[in-house]
Amino acid sequence: MFHLAIKDMRFSKVKYGLIALILFLIASLVLIVSGLARGLSDDNISMLAESEATEFYVSTDSENQLDQSGFLIEDLVNDVPTEEGWQPLITHPVRFVHEGKADEKLAATMIPVDRDAKLYPGVTGGEDLTNDASLNIIVDQTMKADGVSLQDTLYDEATDLTFTVVGFTEGQTYRHTPVVYVSETVFYAEEISPNQVANTVVIFEGNDTLKASIDSILEEGEWVDKSAVIDAVPGHSSEQMSLNMMIFFLIVISVFVLAAFFYIITIQKLKQFGILKAIGAKNRFLIGSTLMQVVILSVFSLGISVLFTYSMTFILPEGMPFHFNLGTISMYSGLMFLVSILGALLSSRRIVKVDPQQAMGGAE
């Protein structure tokens, strides 16, 4: 079976090479679009996705959107210590001027944190944040694409404050803007936003007693899980739905394209299949030989397309929201492999229906 498949492919190199090329192009397109979908998703909600928070307390009329939610937390801070497992989360939009370049505004989301709290993600380079009143910030590494480096200064016109970048973090973006972490001490002391006002309150474990205490103090809110808050981020669901729809149609198209290719090849080899049947070859053997060819072509083409997609991470501009996720790539590669098998099976009926006597009579 294997030898027959290999000999046939060697004899018709151009024909099978074109099939491999078509499969490579379709698979590469699917994998690249999936990488863009994952990159856009991370660029929109990675701060929430990477957070250790499990549940969020949001305003009942906010539709789970953090920017539409808000609470005065002064009483909560006084009555329920944050050490019990909760933290206020404030997402404050800012526009920075990078070291005096007034014509270049850098949009970001500022989040005040306690360095010792779970909301603080830590640094991947530079110095850690401190809880003192120094105007230091930790920024997401995506700001490197805008030319931001350690010890650079970022000026906020709205507050007339100049911050110094002392460290970089990773995977911290929100609504397609990098997240900037500043100490709570500075945020409240400089009155960057109204004191003791938070978009939401988060907890890190399903503590029903703590949830009841927070609910009784804040009121007019409800507890929702992380996935509900992520789905409510403006643009997130629509972006992913559009890109996933593109991937779905690409896969459906690939089924018909591959089925058409293998059907034509099967039609061209009906006489050979009939002769092989006449000398004793079984349908199972002939179908297995065809599927073996599909497996070889699919593994080769998909392997090359995975390598090509990975190479795109080095070719695309640094600011491009493209994420090569091995789990996602493996899932779509496996799906494309199954689609290739399905396309070949659709033409197997012709092999079963081949009449050896007619094939012998038609052979020269």
C-alpha cells in the first residue's frame, strides 16, 4: 500500500506537487489568520486574561463593561481590609507625550496597584514598582515599538505630571492600549482620578463571605466571573467572531477544493484501479493507498505551513498584533489534516464502483 502510493506520487510529481502547494497556501492562510485573531484578542484583553482575579463586582447597569462601572470604595476600604482577598481595579485612560515629542501622543491605560497585591504582574526587565510617592511607572513591553526605553519620561498633559519608566512587564494590554502601572500612593496623592473611586472590585478566590460583605457595603452591583467581563470588553467579541468566521469559511472552502482535486485524480486513474482490481486488489487496499498519499501530502504541507507561520513572527512589524500560539496552531493543523482526509474520502466512492471488466476492456 505504502509503496504503491509512493511510486504513484513519484510518477506524477507535478500533479501531486500542485496539490501540496494548494494545501500549503490554504493552511498557511488559516494559521496566519488564527495568529492575528489570537494577537488581536491578547491586545484587547490580556490584562484581564492574565490577572489572577476570578470574580468582578460591577454596576448592575454597566452590562459588565468596566468603563461603565464605578463605585465609591472609601467605606469598603475602612470596613473590609484588602488583606481578606479583594482589590479595587481602576482603568484610567491616559495620553502621554514621549520625552517632549508633543506631536506623538501615546495612548495607554493607567492602573494603580499595590506592589504587594496580586494585581501587580511584576517586571520582565528593569526595576520593580515601589509603594512610595515617586513618579515611577511600569509599562507593557509593547511600548518599546514606540521607542520607549528604561528611564525615559512620559508626560501626561491632563495632570501635568511627568513619569519615569523604570521597568517593563509583559502581556498587559487593555482595549488595544498598553497598560501602565503606577503606585496607589501616587495615584491618590496626585488625584489623577477622583479619590477612592474604582471601576470594579475583584476577588481572587470564590469566598462567599467576602462577596456578601462587599455587596452589603457597595450595593447596586453584581458579581460576574472573568469570562463575562472579557466578553463585554468593547470590540472583543465582534473582532473574534469576524476572524473566526473567516477561518471557518476557509476550512469549508478547503474541503471542496481538496475534494475536487482528489476526485479529478481518481477519475484519471479509474482504468488503473480497474486493472488492479482485476488482478486481485481489494477496495480497502486501493482506498488505503489513496489515503496514504493524502496523509503524506498533508503532513508535509502542514509542517511547512507551520514553519512558515512561525517565521512570520520575525517578519511582521513589532507592533503587529500577531501571536503564534502552539495550542491554537496545533488545533487548526489537526483540523486541516482531518479536512484533507475528508476531501479524499469523498472521492472513494468512485474507486468502489470501478468495474474491473470495463476497465480491462477500455485499457490499451
